[in-house]
Amino acid sequence: MAHEIRKVGIVGGGVIGAGWAARFVLNGIDLAIYDPDPEIERKTMAVLANARRALSRLFGQALPAEGTVTFAASIAEAVQDADFIQESLPEREDLKVRLLAEIDAAMPGHAVIGSSTSGLLPTKLQASMARPDRLVVGHPFNPVYLLPLVEVCGGDLTSQATKDIAAAVYTRIGMKVLHVRKEIDGFIADRLLEAVWREALWLINDGIATASEIDDAIRFGAGMRWSFMGTFLVYRLAGGEDGMRHFLHQFGPSMEWPWTKLIGPKLTDELIETITHQSDEQADGVDLRTFEKLRDDCLVDLTHALERNNFAAGAVARAHRARLGGAAAANGPALGDGRLLTISTPVEPEWIDYNEHLTEWAYLKLFGDATDVVLTRIGAGPDYVAAGHSWYTVETHLRHLGQARLGEPVEVRTRVLAADGKRLHLFHEMVSAAQNAVIATAEHMLVHVDAQAEKSAPAPQAMQDMAKALVAGQAHLPPPQGIGRQISMPG
């Protein structure tokens, strides 16, 4: 099966289960979902709508055609023909043990179960399964459809093949797999979160800070660094040129100070009421869905920023974007009419403006890249340039005829209109595959130069012959629309 899954079964459709459903569906995978909640369809479709909005902003038209969603009437119906099952039941060990056994009995023999548990040990969850080797923990973070982290942890009876399959499936839908080497309550991420949570509860309990102030302490400070560097790399940098060793020597003694309270305060009715009241004040009347959209927008914008740096969660998004459609430039194959396909790529995040359209400089970049493909084809690639000769663009005219949006696939189709010993006359058309329309053109005149002498010089005869062959192969085509245009005010 590897990671090529045809259908997923979702058991449990709460916040996490619905988030899983959205991530799978929006990555082109069909699924069936079961939850006894009579409003499961309404709730799931609301989450899916939010996810569609967020992932469209993140990946645009690079996303594949959506998978289908079926609402099953029973667990058996949800998993009977599934290749992969994601269980997201409430965090009750007895309930999970019983229903995981039921899932196991109904699923195909090749299927794998991923449990979304945030802390229960997989060895205990396997207790009543006939095929315990097919269970692995796949613990995500909310919102599942945007946050890439998933902790994968096997139990005593989990096979390595099951862990490999689960990791491949999660990677296939754009997630960062964190392998938990040993079973431990709360795994890795939640243990860290719990430590911060306990300290936060004490700060409220002791009247030191409010819920809003504690959140401010995180989101305006360490939280911004955590999103891309975590704790250890941040502290390594804090050690200066001498790194972590210096940091530990300098700040290590403070670890012995009695600051932290590892045991959380008792959640009395009074403390619960205090926290609830402070949380309501912090929300200030803003409803859940509005906050969810704000959260998603912030996560998308942060991911785009990190993607431009190819770092942390941005590197995960960039790799997933490549899986969804790739950003590999074409190598200039001839089209049926003799033109060259010089660029084929989805619109990348760094190429869009504040309107989420392809921005002006990006058109020139793509047309310039298309020119480089032509030059490489006739023998003027990087090695030729390094040897001291090149083709310089001496005149350019661009026309903007339409818009391209994030993730939208675009192609550049190129003609070599004329060539002689020193000159190349190129004409590019940028086509939106989604719109089936030309959205921009660029006309270029290039001159062959001796870069060291900084003056024009004849191109090698073989290069001239290759360029003229391209001209001849396209000579039957009519002149392209827009050739020889210039900017002028109406008379």
C-alpha cells in the first residue's frame, strides 16, 4: 500500500476528527467519516469550509481536486473499504480500547489505524485488537489541516511496517512526522505544553497575571521564536559565539532556583471560574468561527514567510507544494506547433502581491527564466557564460493581459522570431492553464557579447545554426499578436 491510499476512514468527528477529514479531502483523498453526533455533517462541513479557505490561501490552485466525503452510519461502514483509518475518539482509554477492537474487526487486512490520542499509550490501546501490529499513534495538533506536526509512536506490538506506512501517509498529506522513540505519557510535544500550562495556571491561581497577560508574554516574545527555532536552537544563539556550552554555564545555575512548580494547582471551582471569566474578557465577544479564521490567516501568512526562507514549517510546506504539482521548470521541449515550452510552474508564494496576484517583477523573472531555457538549448548555458561570453537583453516589452493567483499553474511558450550572428529576437506568451488564456507576453531583443571586452561579438557558428534552426521550425506560424508594440498616449 505504501503511501498510495485510495480511501480513508475517520472514526470520531470532533474538532480533531473533522480537521483530519479536511486535511485528507483537500489533499485529494476520498473518505468516510463516522460519529454518532446527529449534527456531524453540519459540523464537519463547517470545518471543511474553513480549511478550504485556509489551504487555498496557502497552496492556491496547486491543490488537487478534492476527495469525496461520505457520512457513514456505523464504524463498520466507515472503515470496511478503507486503506487507512484515523481514530479521533474522546480521550477515554476504555472507550478507545473497545472501539479500536471494533475497527480492527471491520477493516481490510492491509489497513493501518492511526490513533489521534494526545497521551494514551499505544500498547494499552492495542489490548483487545486481533491485529495489534496495525495500530500506531498519529497525534496531530489543532488545526490539523494547517499545523504540520504529527507525532508517530508505536506500541509493543506495532510493526515497523505499520509505522513506515503511517509516516508515508502523513507525509503524503503535507505533515512533518516526529517519531517518538519510546512510549511515554503525553509523548513529546504535549509534555512540553503541559509544563507551560501548569506554570500559567499557577500564575493565575496566585494572582500574578491574567489569562490575557500570560498569552501576551508568549505571543509577543518567545512564541515568535518558537515557531521557527524551538527552544534549544534559540538558547544556542543566546550563548553567542561560544554556543550552547556557554549558555548552560551562564544560565545553568538559575535552573536550580525554586521557580517552577511542576505540579499544577488544584482546579477548584473558584479557579475554574476565574480562568473562564478572564478568557471571556480576553475574547471580548468575538465568536469562535471568527477567531478560527483569524488563527488560520495568521498561520497561513506565517507559513508563507517561513516558506520564502525554506525553513521550519515553511520547508515542510515547500516540499508538499512540490509533491502537489512541482515547481520544476520545463527544459524547453518543442510543442506540437514548433514553439518551446520554456516554463511550467505553479505561482509561488513569494511571487504574489498584496492582492494575491502574480506581482509585476515576477512576470519579468519568469520571462527571464524562459529566455535562459532558450539560451541553454542553443548552447549558451551557465558553462558558456562562465567562459566569458553571454547574451545580454537590450530591449524588453511586457504586456499584462490577465492575472494569475497563488498556486495557479502557468506555462511560458516561446518563439524565436529571428536570429543572426549577433542577435536573438524572442517572443514569450504566458498562459494560465486554469483560465486557458494568455495572461502576459514579453518581447525581447538579445545581443551576443564578449563579457570581458564588454562589447558585442559574433556568436559561435554552431550556436547561430541552432538558433536559426529554431526560427525555421517556427516560420510557418503567423506573427504573434502584440509583436512590435510600444507604449504611446492616444493622439
